[in-house]
Amino acid sequence: MIANTLIRRVPKVSAFAGVTRTKVTNASALWKGQLMTGTGSMSVGSGAFTDAEFSFPSRFENDGKTNPEELIGASQAGCYSMFLSALISDKGLTPESVSTTAQVTLGDGPAITKIVIDNVTKCDGLTEEEFQQLAADAKAGCPISKALAGVPEITLSAKLEN
């Protein structure tokens, strides 16, 4: 079966020219016990964080531990910020800052049902129209956005501050 998907083509990003295109990264998780009462930990291969605790309450309630959806949000925000910076850099400009948050909704299923991306970029030299096009291109071109293409709703609010 071939999935029918719409892929928005974004311009090649010259900031990535000459950069290795293939990188394999690793992450791991360990779960102990039953779903409702068990606990788990997640680590990333780089060692940036190890044994980050998660649990049923951290996913569906609030107990101060992390959860997979929070990490997806961080991945989305980080990837989007970098991709938007690259697109702005391709215009010969240097953004002062690209600040992005991503709010991930875990709904019925359970399934990720919505991601809200909120961005504020400080950069001189762009018109609002140019910036909004770059912001949309970053949403479409960011590798994490592409990986999350199955999420029913991903919205973007992007604000340019000069």
C-alpha cells in the first residue's frame, strides 16, 4: 500500500552545503512494571541527558517527570529554530535570536493530536512577508516536522521582531 502524502518542496538550504547528510543518533528507554504503576527512564546516546524519569502520571497527569511527548516538543522546537535560522542565513542575514516553543497534545488513542509551534525571531533586514514565507518553509522543511507528518494538526504562529 502506498500512502498518499503531500510533501511541500522547500528550497535547498545552502547553509547545509558540504555538511554530512547522514547521521545516526541513538536513544534508549527502560520501563519497569505495569503501565499504571511502573516507572521508566530515557537516555540519549550523546550523554546530554541520561536516565530521565517518566511514568504514567507524567504522560497523562502531572508529576514533575518528563514524558515522550515533551521530548517530541523539544525536538520540534529545536529543529524548527535551526532550520529557520538556516533559511534566514541563506538570505545573507544573521538572526539575533530564534525562539520557539512547541506545545504537544496527547489525545484519545492515545495519539498526538496537535502540535502548536510558537516562534519569535529577532532579525533585521526582513520584511514581514519575507519572514512569514521563511517561517512556513521552515515548518515544511524541518526534518522533525517531516517525521511528524502524521499528526493531524500542526499550527504555526511566527512573529518577527526587528
